[in-house]
Amino acid sequence: MSRPTRARLAAGLVGVAVLVGIASAPSVPLTDAAFTDSEYASGSFTAATLSTPTVTSCTVTNFLGTFTGFTITWTSPYQKVQQRLSINNVVVDNTNVTQTGTGPYTYSATISSGLLNTLLGSLLGSTNTVRVDSIYSGTSWASPAVTRTLSVGGLLGLGGNNTCT
């Protein structure tokens, strides 16, 4: 046999082997998967919210007309760890807050002028926003805030009255 004949014979055998392999291969299995299923569900939901605290009093203390501090009292259904008191957006440490009751709880914070000066600097002749809100620890959830305005007059009350309204 000549070389070209052997090459044709080898090519023919390879072709037959490919055809036999294709014919003996298992068929592709069918599937029941469908991505156009018409089933659906509906419902309604509301997000959880935190209750707004209720400020029951905000009083200023004076000595000879000079501001010495203030006391703010509020109620909330949440524990002390979920209470946030801030003045001009500076958070007051909760060690300055006392808790009483078993729920709803009553909270009170007496803030001296010395502590306020440490937190905010001089308050003479200033108007300050006092905020109380409830927070959910570890998240950015906060209740709507309750605010009071703390006005501090000058020395001996010369710059106006000391009030918390």
C-alpha cells in the first residue's frame, strides 16, 4: 500500500471512530427548571420605630442671678443605655443621667455650669439646644428628638434671664 492510500485509510478510520463516539454518547437530559414562574406574593409591612421621649420638666438653677446649671427630666419606655442627651449636638455622658421606675422609666440629668463649660466652652449670653432622643444601640436608629432651648444670660443676669423652655 502506498503512503497516500494509508493516509486516506487512517483518515477514514478516524472519521468512523468519531461518528461511533457521537452516536454512543448519552443524550442531554431534559430539565423542569423554568424562570418564568407566574407565582408571586404580596403583603404589607411597616418599619419598627422608636418612641419619642417626653420631657416633663427643664429648670434652671441660679445663684444671685448667675447661671449655675439646669435639670432636665423626661420619660421613656426604654432603658438608660438607649437614652441620649445632647447639648448643641454634643452628647452628654449617660453617667450624668439617673433612671427610676420600671417602665416607662423616668430620667433626670442635672448639668452644672462647670460641666457645660467643659463640654461647650463659655455659655454666657448664649442660646443652646438641649435634645433628648432614644437610640437603638449598634445601629443608626433614633427616635424623633424632643428639644428644649437653654438660654444663659451674662454674669449676674445682665445679659438676660436664664431659662429652659
